[in-house]
Amino acid sequence: MISRRGFSKGLGAGAVSLGGVGVAATTARGASAEAPAPTATPGAHPAGGHTAFPPLRRIEAGLLNVAYAELGPAHGPVVICLHGWPYDIHSYVDVAPRLAAEGYRVLVPYLRGHGPTRFRSGRTFRNGQQSAIATDIIAFMDALKIEKAVLAGFDWGSRTADIIAALWPDRCKALVSVSGYLIINLEANLKPLAPAAERTWWYQYYFATERGRSAMADKTLRHDLTRFVWDTVSPTWDFDDATFERTAAAFDNPDYAAVVIHNYRWRLSIADGERRYDALERQLATRPVIKVPTITLDPERDPFTAPGDGVSYRDRFTGAYDHRTLAGIGHNLPQEAPGAFAQAVIDVDHF
């Protein structure tokens, strides 16, 4: 097993200043309050979509200085949208204004290791395990004094939202989870899948090697690798180069390679987690049920979508529930089908 000390040393853990990243300055008492959050995003695309968020805000929250977009009325019901890998907040660039127009206060944070979000200390281990990321979002809510929110996500974001809904249900009003129940059980994760399913996880095994780590640390190779993932997991999405490049800028975070590599190595039990999260991981290993109102979304053209139209995880959701499969949609569901994703948020909030 790879030790945390050696792993961190190999990837580097230097904290970098947020200067020059276009993020609104943080006030001494917390989040930036330089301007009210608008109800729609600027940068309208000729086809009717959006290409940009308003100026980002940031706040010290737990181990991080979190950069995030905020839209909608300041006192509206809160929705927190969580992105995945290899993506960033632009997965919600068309979802957020739809929800803001319905009166929601929409928060879209960059996860640890992504975009302008930074670790507050150079000594903090660049950990990508599931409970660490979920704890980040709880700290983010605490810093903004948000007691409860609708949580919505895909990929890493689904897993994070699932964990919060399972372990801190008092903080989750309702849940939208793409691909259903994604909480990882490390012991179960050691069991092999069918060959066709294993093939879709090629990058997970690549990242277990030094070649994979080196590729993620190299800007050019990282760019091409993540673009290849986009092309293969969203086979029907006709995005242009500019759309990818807007997100790829978030991968230049100095801790990106460390967090991503650790995430996938930890899943395979070849990198250690941190002892501070052991109790949470023991709870997650029991596959706790989720009792809050939930809508699960399956993207039909996503190679990771399990067969059976949600049957494989239905028993993990015991509260008010609905399941929807989106025909012709790939992995980056919020950006490929923003209307359907936003509608799921609105619907689940009224269960």
C-alpha cells in the first residue's frame, strides 16, 4: 500500500496564492459581498446557452479556501450543485440560471484541487477520498451559514451529495443524484467486474501506475487525456473546443494531479486515506440508506450507467423517490441536458 507521506511527496503539496485567478476578494469576515448575486449568467451563447458565470466568490471553509459561483436571490431556497471529474462548475452553466430564475439561491463550488479553490495550508495532505470531499461541502455550508440545501450532482458530485444525504440528512432537504447510489465500499470495490465494464474504467487503472501519475502532472498530456474522456463518455454531445477549454482551465490547479490520482488510487485500496476520516468511512462501508426525497437520473449513453433502469440501487433510497432515464444523453448530464436536470431539482424540492 502506498503511504500518504510518500504519495504526497511524489505529487507535491505546495499551496499557491489565489492572486490573478479572477475571483472576487474575500472579506475579513468570510465570503465576498462585493456585489449581489445576479439571477442570470452573462456570456450568452449564440445557440441560447451560457458560457460564463458571474464573478466568482470565495470563502474559507474547513481545510479550503473555496471558490464558487452564486446566482439567484440571496434569501431564496438553497441549491448546491456539485461537479465531477474531469469537469468543473461549467457543467452547471445552463442549469444555474434556470434555477435562479425560479427563485433559488444556487451555489456551485469548485471541489478541492479544481479551479481557484485552494488548500489553506501547504501541510494538508492532498486527499481525494470520498469522505474528505463530502466534509468539504459540509464545511462550505457551515461557513455560509446554510443549515439545509437541495444537493444535486453527477460523478464525484453525486457521490458527495449521496454521502451528505446518508450521513447528515438534516443538512440535505432533497437530493438529485445522477447514476444513483455511488457511495464506495472499499472491500466491495476490490471485486472484479465483467470485462466490458472494467474496460470503461481504463483511466482508473492507468492512474494506479507511475505513467498515469506522470500524465496527469504534465499539462499537455493531462489536457489530451481529459479531452479523450469527454469524447468517449459523452458520445452524442456535440460540444465545441471552446466548451472543453473553459473547463480544462480548472485542471491547472497546482493540486489537481495529486487529488485526482489519490482519489482513484484510494478507490482501489492502493493509497491510504487519512485517519481523521476513518469513522466516516466505516459508516459508509455499511451502505447506509438515503431517506431524504430523491430523484435519480440515468444518462442512457453514459458507459458507466448500470443496466436495469435504476434497479441495482433502488433499495438504497427509502424516502419519496422518482427515477428518470434520459435517452441519448451521456455522462456530463447537467451540461448535456440542463433543462431536465434543473427540472429534477425543482420537482424533488416539491416532493
